Amino acid sequence: MSNLIMPPPDRKVLGRRREIAQHLRSIIAAEAVIDDVEEMRAYESDGLTAYRQIPMLVALPSTTDQVSRILKFCQDEGIKVVPRGAGTSLSGGALPLEDGLLLGMAKFSSVLEVDYDNRCAVVQPGVTNLAITQAVEADGFYYAPDPSSQIACTIGGNVAENSGGVHCLKYGLTTNNILGLEVVLITGEVVRIGGKHLDAEGYDLLGLMIGSEGLLGVVTEVTVRILPKPETARALLMGFPASEQGGACVADIISAGIIPGGMEMMDRLAIHAAEEFVHAGYPLDVEALLIVELDGPEAEVDHLISRVSAIAEANSAVSIRVSETEEERTAFWAGRKAAFPAVGRISPDYYCMDGTIPRRQLPKVLSRMNELSKQFGLRVANVFHAGDGNLHPLILYDANEPGELERAEEFGAEILKLCVEVGGVLTGEHGVGVEKRDLMGTMFSETDLEHQQRVKCVFDADSLLNPGKVFPTLHRCAELGRMHIHAGRLPFPDIPRF
Amino acid sequence: MSESFKPENATQIADVVAWAVSHEKPLEIHGQGSKRGIGRAARFGAALDTTSLTGITLYEPEELVLAARAGTPMSEVRAALGEHAQELAFEPPDFGVLLGGEPGQGTIGGTLACNLGGPRRIKAGAARDHFLGATAVSGRGEMFKTGGRVVKNVTGYDLCKVLAGSWGTLAVMSDVIVKVLPAAETQASVVVHGLAPADAIAAMGDAMRSAYEVSAAAYLPGDIARRSQAAPLSAGAASAVLLRIEGIEPSVKYRTDRLLGILKPYGRVGIVGNDASRTAWREIRNVDFFAVDHSRPVWRVSVPPAAGAMVLAGISAAVSVQGYFDWAGGLLWLAAPASDDGAAQVIRTAVSASGGHATLIRGSDALRSTIDVFEPPEAVMAMLSQRLKQNFDPSGVLNPGRMNASM
């Protein structure tokens, strides 16, 4: 395992483990508290499997009141809490702590209400992303954000991570599709933020909660916006001799005023791996493959298909295919959707990165990445949410080879630094978690991070909720509260005033 | 006379804030002052004017991103975007005339700080949803940045969300980055005449449930429709449900045709063409209908869309108001009687039954210093908001009292 420093375990809390389990069993059913080490192993890591830690205890509450009582107890006793949905995080957001209670939200699995008159659904946080769409699709609706883990990942986790998906450019991230939340604070207080109306007033605490990575509160109910399903969707599959031309095609599509429902790009290694795996009919003699999906009313989609084809031709596409049937459209996507497991077939292990870059920097980033690939002696395959600049380089390595994981992580860190260097960011949709925690300094100054941490202080002054995630160093809230103003300073004479 | 500072960069903003802290001078943070009439009437010891922080610093149309200094006039932002057929998709309203001032005023920073979205809010989101990044100075006199210049970013806490809608009470922005989108090539609106409010809500609901991508849905009662500059609305003096369809020509035609089919059972239907449609939606967005009698308080009420008619009926039963719906029933614009509390209590009671909030957008200084302008939050929300203010502006020097008396 790589070198990751987590908050030092509280020996006093660990010493009271048995007593704590006993108290939890007075709040929830005895079998909903897990203290057997072997049983807890199921919770030792999330989607970022390089990091593992067996928690002190696991609790699986099923009501808001239970969550409230558990959190209040933990606050009173100084016990750390790590919330967890389905455990699909790719950034270690649900990595347990040795002295922490792992709070599993899987039992909150009901769709509480579907309200078509207000175009929303009220669901519990343990409902999977896909299950929301399944609950409303018979009536012609769907929930727009669609992370590729949507079969397994829960809406509670999506809220914590502000998850994205291929539809983001047109339909937004999780944060743009949530209307309201019920949240339990570490004090046990239950608060409702937003509802079925828009733009709750006062400070936008809804916006703060979404993407807070489990550090501010535990979500116990979510009101999501649902949308009518587009009348139709068709896709184009286009091959380019170089990534520059694929990138230019994307820029030209957007410059023409077209916002596709999805726009994905793959590089040669990813194309070959995917084709070998699912036989989607991808061209193999190209350097970049672009899938553009247009959704909406039929008349519009048909019209835009011809416009996009013309743009691709103007950018030297060597192959252009347009889906004529739903089967064909699904086939175009099959390779892209299977890209991660496909890469998993050609390498014992892979490490998925998640930087976002200004799109025009793509050729520069790809060529620099190739140099790094040679330098670290590790191959890299690229899949790219081309519309919004979110890059997923997959670094191929073998964990059984001594030193390869560490080399893959170093390579990954270099890629993320490169993303920041060209004007991008460390993470587009996977979250900071523990994975990118120590890289936050490449993007933010100490003052920037302190202002973010003050939000943490608003909600959880003792830092008991998911500590060790997101922030490289957790300052004490009392310390962050101090003012550093030099009193008596005169107003600056060079500032215009009147 | 109290002092007014016009800083030209973030460092100078920090200096002014530091001075305000050490001299215990509450600062009024303002741009062009176009929305000064909104919010509690508060007293300040000095002013920080952002209008010297101007200029678009980055605009890459193919990346859908624009960065500007916070005091950049909206007119400048609009003009730059217009050259590339792009726009701010949240359709920021211009309340200049409504509030008794000039039209076309306002800065990009002010627009974001007030988080006001127009009719397209229901499809494209509010200002908060297009606010990608900022550099700002908190009430601690410290400069910080948040977010970034890419449209997809979850790195660190999204402080843009709280800056939007904070009315200058948490930090003074020096630079902002927004997501921009292609403007629709053309538009048309489907109109249904003569419906009562409850039927109008049902008709708008059907349109919103369809796959025809309605980008705005409003209902104007007859006495308001009559005042429209758009001839197809004012001609018959009947009430009008208006459903906007935007996009490329063949798509707009296709969708309006389909929508007409859906709405025919409700009553007399028609199509409002591009120009008249733009006029009507500008009036709805900017609340032009209430820009006449400036003595009447104007309320902006956000409720679940399906509850709109019920909320309006509840209010109308107790007090004489004029009102119309935007957001498919989810946004209720009300002109209330000038007397007493401007109908605050009646409105707040009706809203609390359905869930939502009411904001006084126009009111006399006297009214704005006696009643809550913004919806009073419930206890835990109030406590969290208070702590946020305390953390970002411990000395209370940034627009204190603008949102509520204690913040």
C-alpha cells in the first residue's frame, strides 16, 4: 500500500470499542451493528482498492431518527464517522478509519414519492442512480446524471461526490439536478434544505452539501429533478488520423452552437482494447475515435446529424458512421461503456485518473502524457468526455511487480499536475477523497483551502465526519477563526475614492 | 459624508476590507447599484464600489467559458457573447425599470451575487449553475479563489455556490468565471387563451411533461396580458398561457406543432412568432407589468409548480393582489397593496403551507426596514447561515443587515 497519512487513531476510543458497539445496539437492531473483523472486511475499501482499512465498527441504520441518534452519540463521545453509500468511489471517499464508525446507508433504499406534477422524485440515499430512472421511465421520464457506475452507485454517494457522467455537458452534474435534501448533522440535528421549489433562499447550503464528500453531514433523503425522455437519440461514430483533428472537430461542433447529449473520445490504445473486448465495429486505423450523440425531437436530431457529419468531414475524419437504429446506437456506445473493463483485460491492473482540462490543450496534454508514459515505463490509455474536457487516462500497471503501483501513482500525480498547469483541475467528477488530497496544494493556496475548511467548521467543528479526506491538513476550527488584520492600518492612498 | 472606495484589483479590495475591519466601518458592497433597492434597508459606514474592476479577461467561445472582472457591465458581457451567438443561459433579469431606475444597468458580479435567474431557470438553471470560479476577498481581508475555468470540476468545496445569492455578505468578488452557452437561433411561443389559473397550471404541466423541451412557461391573467407590448397577447385581453420553444428553425417548427396538439383541448391556441415572443418574455423576465405604479410592493414567490394556483388563491382571498406565474407555476410575481406590511404576513402564511419562499423585490425604505425582505430561515438553517457569515466575515463589515438583521 502506498504511503498515505490518515489522522492518528484515538486509542481511548479504540479501547472502548466493545462498549460503543453495545450502545449502538441500543439504537439499531443488534445485527445492524457489525463488529466481526471478517464481516467488516467487505467495507475495508471502496472503488479505489489500493487503499484498505478495516473500520472500528460498522453500523447500518434504516431511519433518519437512528442516524440522528448515532451521530449525536458519536459527537458526544468524540467518535469519528465515515459515511458510505455503495462504495463505488474512485477517490477513496469512503475509505474507513481504524478508529472510526463506518455508517453504511444501504438500508435507505426506497423511492418515497414520484411527483410528475412537480417533475421531481423523492428518494432515500441508498437508491441506486439507475433505479431512479427505472422508477420513472415507464412514464417517459429519467434522471439525467449518469455516472458509468450507475447500476451500483447510490444517489447519496452521487450527492456527496457531485457525480457526473456522459450527459453532463448538456444536462449538468448532480448539483444541477437536485432540488432538496434532508441532512443529519453531526450534532444529530435534522435539517431540510430546499424542497420541490427552486432556489431556496439565504446562503446556498444545498450547493455546499453537494460535493462535500461526506464531511458536512449525512444525507437521509434526496429530492431530484426528473426530465421527460428525449423523443429520440442518434449517434455518430467518427475516426480521425490524429487527436488534434478530433479535438478540432469537437471545438467546431460547439462553435456551431450544437450541444450534444454526449461527446466522447478515445485514443488508439483504448479503441483497440475496447474493440477486442466487445467487437463494436470501431475503426482500428485511427488515432482518435469520437462518439457524438444527439438527443431531442426527431426533426432536430436529423438536422443536426447532417451538420455534425459535415463538420467532421471538414476536420478530415477518415470514417463517419451514423446510427440508423437503436441497436446500432447502442453498439456505438458498447465499446466506450466497456472501455474500463476492456483495459482491465490487457493489463493486470489499471489506475483511472480524472483531471479536467481546457479542451484546446488536449494535443499538448496527450503528447506530454506520452513522454511521461515512456519516462515511467507504463502504458496509458485515454478516454475523454470531450465535450467538457474531462480526461480519464487509464494507467496500466501490475500490482504484483514490486514498485509498479507506486510508479503508477507517481505517473498519475504528474498527469494531474499537468492538468492544473494547462489551466485545468485535479478532478472533474471522481472527487478528491484521499487520492488527490495531497495534491490540493497544486491548485489552491493555503488561504484558499482555509476558506473551504471554514465551511467544514460551520457544520462539524470537531472534525468527526470523514476526517482525512479532501483537505491535506485539517486545521483546528478555533485556529481558523482567528483574524489576522493589522489593526490601525490606514486606508491606502492609492485606492481611488471620492 | 461617508467614504467610498473604488479598488482596482483584489489586493486593493483586501486593503479596503482590512481598513473597514480595523475602523469598524460596515461597508456597502455595490457595483452599479442597479439592485440596490432589493434587500433590507441597512446603514453603512463606507462603501466599496466595484465598478473600477472592469474588463473581460478571457473568452473562449468554443470552450464555453468567459472570465471577467466582477465590475464588468452586463452590457459589455452581453455584447461580447452576442458576437459569437452565445449567452448566459440562466437569462438574468433586468430589474432597472421595475425598481425605478434605468434599464441595461448592472455588473456581472452583481448578477451572480444576487443569483437571479429568468424564465429559462426551469430548463437551464440559475446563476449558481453557471458560476464556475471566482477570486474574492472575504471579510477577513484575505483573498481566495474557488472553482476553476473548466465546466466540469469537483476539486474542493464549491464556494461559488454560496457566493451566488449571498448579496455581498460573505466576500467581495474581484474576478468571476462563468459557463456560457450557444443562444438559440430562433424561438416561438405557443399561447393558450382564456384559462383560469388552475387550468393554466395543468396546461403548463402537460407541456413540461412533454418531450418538446419547453424552455419557459408563464401564465398572464387578462388584466396583465392586456398590458403586453406583444400584440398577440394584448389583442384579446384574455388570459394567456405562454410556452416558449427555442432552437433551430426546423426543430422549433416541429415542436410548436406538436405542442399545439397537446394544448388544443385546453382552449383557444395560437403561435406567437419570434419577435413578439422575445418581447413577451422580456416583459415577463423583467417584470415590466409592475413597472408602472412604483408605490406597490412587488414580491417574488417560489413554490412547487403544481401548488402555484393554490398559493395565489390563498393570498387573493385575504388581500387584493395582482399576480402572474412564471416557471410553469413555480414562480409567482405579485404586486401587493402599499399599506401595512405589504401583504408580507398573508404571503408568507400561504407559502409556508406549500413549501417555498417569498422575497420582497420592490418596497419602500420604510417597508424594507420593518419586515423581512428574504424568507426567514428555520432555526437550524439560520444557525448554519449565521456560522457561515461568522466564519467568512467575523467582524460583520460586508453588507451587514442586507439579508437579515442579524447577519
